[in-house]
Amino acid sequence: MSTVADRRPIPRRPLWWTFADAAAVTKRNLYRYVRVPTLLLFSTIQPIMFVLLFTYVFGGAIQVAGVDNYIDFLMAGILVQTVIFGSTQTGVGLAEDMSRGMVDRFRSLPMARSAVLAGRTLSDTVRNLFVVCLMLVVGTLVGFRFHAGFVPAVGAVGLALAFGLAFSWISALIGLSVRDVESAQAAGFVWVFPLVFASSAFVPVATMPGWLQAFADVNPVTITVNALRALTLGGPTVRPVLEALAWIAGILLVFVPLAVNRYRRAAG
Amino acid sequence: MRDEAIVTEGLRRHFGTIKAVDGVDLAAPAGTVLGLLGPNGAGKTTIVRILTTLLDPDGGSARVAGFDVVRDAEALRSVIGLAGQFAAVDENLTGRENLDLVGRLYHLGKSEASRRADEMLERFELTDAANRTVKTYSGGMRRRLDLGASLVGRPQVLFLDEPTTGLDPRSRFGLWDVIRELVNDGTTLLLTTQYLEEADRLADHIAVMDGGRVIAEGTSDELKSRVGGDLLALRVADRARVAEAAAAIADLGSGAPQVVVESGEVSLPVREGASILAEVVRRLDAAGLEISDLALGRPSLDDVFLALTGHVAEAAGEDGEETQPPRGRGRRPARSRA
């Protein structure tokens, strides 16, 4: 006569549900851009302004040895900057879902624990792809050309997106930790600025003071930008690309478990 | 043997020094409605969050539909539905897309998810608005959609956390009808509310909560009878003399008088109500106390709450629209003015 019913057998969940769940959440996040197209518009204006600003305002003053055209040097840097800035929106989106109770609903559903985060980082990667393509068009209009061929060009875009995805997971952890949208917006930017600007994204590292070079040389942004440069301008690619991939894998290995764990406990 | 759909034993959850849930035992047989009634901060929402696996308990145990909330959390989620205090629906999706998304996440399969979405839209009278984005919905429509979402997965146990808070009275009554229908379908329901009337109307069994503990439980009638037979309520014209009035009639009651100084009200549980009315009036008159209102009736759950906790249930919805008067409404046949 126990009041507590006996434990029921627990059904195993098929592995493909994990992917189906992530896909369903990705789709839901992308609807946002379809329904509020101005969001997409504004997330593209800023990167395009950067392309034009650096090309026409700073470009004339920046001399890069071995590169005729500053835009050819700039493009790798500005692509990486764009995907990183884009990835800061991951945390903002998650904070918004938390504050509106969506995360509670998702967490009460029998869906994969990783799906909300995977769906969010994936949809932000899709958004990044869109912005990157648009920037390549604008870049081409102001003189940028791929010098290393088609396959390295595709590789460059893929590498930039993978780097953005890795940063999305860092941003996810921040968004889940700060919880409210305004803080996520502020916290999302402060840490990427030094990474982006103290790197080879806009100027050669060799022009910086020695102490800053020490940081810039190991900065993952520098390493990824250099790999992208090799893929867009030509030159040896294997080593820089492997270094960039190692950083991406390292970031994912650390931040995916941290973010998922944080999500599990996202109690409000 | 009864099949308990919800069981908690010594459930505990503290946040720092705040004992949000402090040793709660609950039981709800399958197919019944358990109402958790209490003011803000009583611990109702924390219990819902523990039972829906959103929050781990610090101590004690809880089972829902036979699944342990900690060890079997994943399996548990497939048999429950939750509608929280705020409508958790995506503004940028249409009503149908919202329901479809939830169906997919319950792994119903594409066609079944879509069929369930249609059923819910119809049941909650949202078919006309099905293809509009939720941004265009009214508060009541969002709540109905949210409730629909919580039902898409055909839950065995449904959790509704203050389902009608912030709704206008008409939407509230409409939602009550829907909730009653659900229960007729055999769903077990745990409902939290700060509206005493809501618990009275919907719940088979009510657990009254205050400060993280269950301070009383039973059916609505059982709780009311705890206050005593009848309840005498009066209001003195001069609020400053309310304590004096209470003292003057204290020995006539079957329990201690309760006083609400702000409104000048005194309530007193009494055994044979009608026969002492005259005596009450006589004594107050003799003391020179003017009465502005005098009533005798069955106690409401408000009275129960007051008697149990010594303070008035605060129904402070975000809109502040419904401030419960300290004396309950209705059920007050013998009202005489002095």
C-alpha cells in the first residue's frame, strides 16, 4: 500500500531526436528574421559601414607590406570581426528567451538539453552566413578579389563561420549568466573589442608596440584572420588553417559543456 | 490502491536564507485537481518549478506520474505540461507555428504535431487567429495559446501556475470553463492561485501555503468548517475603536476574534450565529460603538486564510486589478445593517 507508485521503466531517447530538436529550435529562431526583416537589415548595415569606413577613411593611411590593395588585406579581418560581433547576439537572444519564459517552457519539454543552445548558435551562424555573403558582395564592389581560387575562398567563408560559431557558445554562456537583455547586450561587447582590435584584423601586428604584439600574436582572432588571409590572398595555408581550427575546437570543447551545464541550471 | 499522480515528501528548497519551500508533503490522486493557494512568496511557484524539473529540490522527494523529479527528470518531462505565470509563447511565430513547435519538441511527428495544433486552436477558439503572429494577440489570447501549448503533448499531469493572474474577469471565467473540461478528460491538474475563489471553484483538494509551508489542507468545505460554524463580521464606524469592539464580543465566539485595523473590521467564528446577533448589537450599543456593517454567514476561503495565518491573503496581481476584500464575497445570506 505505498502512496508512491513504483518507478516506471524509462524509455531510451533516440539520438536523432537531439538533431531534430536543434533543427526545430533553429527554424523557430530564423522565423524571427523573416517576421522582423529590419533586424536583419540593421545587423548588415554596421559591417558594411566598417568595410566602407576602413577602405576609404583609414585605408589610405594604412600601408601593408606585400599587399597592393588594402581592401584585399582588410577583407579577412573584417569578415572575422563581423562574425564575432554577430555571435555576441547569441547571448542576447538567450537572455531574451529567459526573460520571456521561453527557456522555462523549453526546459519543461522532453527535448534535448543541448537543443536550445545548439539551435540558437546554429541560427546565428546562418545569420552570419547571410551577412558574410552580403559583405563579400560589397567588398567586391569596392575592389576586393579572391586571389587563391574557389576552394580556398569557400574554405575562408567556412572558417570564418566556424570561428563565429565557437564565439557564439562563449556568448551563450555570458547570456545565460547575466540573464537580462540589457546586461547581455553590454557584456556581449566589452570582451570582444580588445580581441578584435588588438589583432591583425585591420593592421599588421608588426606595427604594434612589443608588449601588445605578444598578446596579438597569440590572439585567436589574429590566428584566424591570418588563416583567412592565406585562403584569400594565397600563400601557405595548411599551418595557419590548422592553428585556427585548433582554437575553434578548443573554444568549443571548453564552452559547449560550460554553456549546456549553465542551461541545465538556468533556474529563475 | 490509489494511483497518486503527484506525491511530495518533505520537499525543501531554500534560496540563501529564504526558505521558499520548507518541508512540504502533497498528494494528488490521478484525475483530480490539487490547488495550491497562498499569497505571493508562499512557495507555490517554487513547488511547480521543482515538480516540472526546472529546479532541483534541496531535500525531500517528489514524484510525478511515478517519475522521480530528479532521477527520472527526462522521462517525467514527456508526461507533463506546464503553463507558467507568463505566457511563454514566441511573439514572432503565428499561433499555429507556436503549437507546432511544441508538438515537434514532444516528438509527436510532423502530421500528429500539426493535427494537435489544429485541435488546440479550435479548443481555445484561436482558429481565426491561427495564422497571425502572436504579437497581434491580446493578453487573453496569449494565455489561451500558452495553455494550448501546455496540452499539445497530451500530458497526464498538467501544471498551471497562476493561470488567470492579470486577466480580466471575463477571460478568467472563460479559462475556468476550459480548465474544468480538461479535468473531465482525466488529466491530473496542479493549480496555483492567489485567488481564493479560483481554488474554491476548481480544486478538489486545496493546500493552503504560507511562508514555504502547507498550513492547512482539505476540500474547500473542510477548510471552511475549520473556521467554526458561522462567521460573524462587523465593521465599526470609528476604526480607532476596532480593538475595543473585538474585546466587547470576544467571549461570544467559538474562537478568537480577528481584527483588520485598516478597515475597522472584526470577524468572529460563532457556533449558533443567529441567536447571538442580538447580544452583539446590545453589547456594542452599550459600549457606545457605532457599527456600519454587520453580517453573518458561512466563512469564505478568505476567512479561512485569515484565521489560519493571522493575516489577509494578498492578491497583488501585477495589474493590481483584483484586491480581495478581507471579507469574502457572496455566501452571506443574513446581512443586516445596524
